[in-house]
Amino acid sequence: QVQLVESGGGLVQPGGSLRLSCAASGNIDSFNRMGWYRQAPGKQRELVARITDTGITNYADHVKGRFIISRDNAKNTVTLQMNSLKPEDTAVYYCNAFKVDSRVSDYWGQGTQVTVSS
């Protein structure tokens, strides 16, 4: 069992930046994918960005060029650097850890609120 704790959310003006962090209670190097998802009010949870255990990244089209995901296996952390934030980026952001070995393991954090508003 791995616990994921997000931090770094808050209120920021349009065009600003935030850096989200996800701290895991255990080793993340065995997880095939670490990712960030978000859910805005009245909408489904959606992928923002994810990174594989080999460092391959993929991003949702609406954040490409603005957000950067990274993972530090030594510190068991995953970060999401968010730049040029827009009001439509407002959502609760969730950290996810996923792996498949003898079974599927899929863990979620509690989420951190990001609000982009002037």
C-alpha cells in the first residue's frame, strides 16, 4: 500500500505559475506510471500529464508547452510545474501511481485545489 500526498495548490492569477508536489509513502521506482489528473466542478476527472518508469512523458493537449512533469525516484516524489496558468486550469489536481505486476496497483492522493483567478 502506498499513500500519496499532494501539496502546492492554491490561488494564482492568470499567467502565473504553481508547482505541485506528490510525496509517496513508499518507493515509486516500481510504478510503471506516475501521473497527475484533474477534476473541475461538474466534469469528469481527466489526465493532465504522466511519466513512465523510463522517463517517457505525455501530456494532455491543453497543457502541452505549459506544464512539465518530473519524478525523483530517490525522493519518492513527482512534481508538476505549471506555467502560464489559465482560468480553465482551475480544478482539484490528483496524483496517481500505477503499476502492473502480479496484479494491478492503482493509487490516488486526496487532491489539491488549484484556482486560477484574478
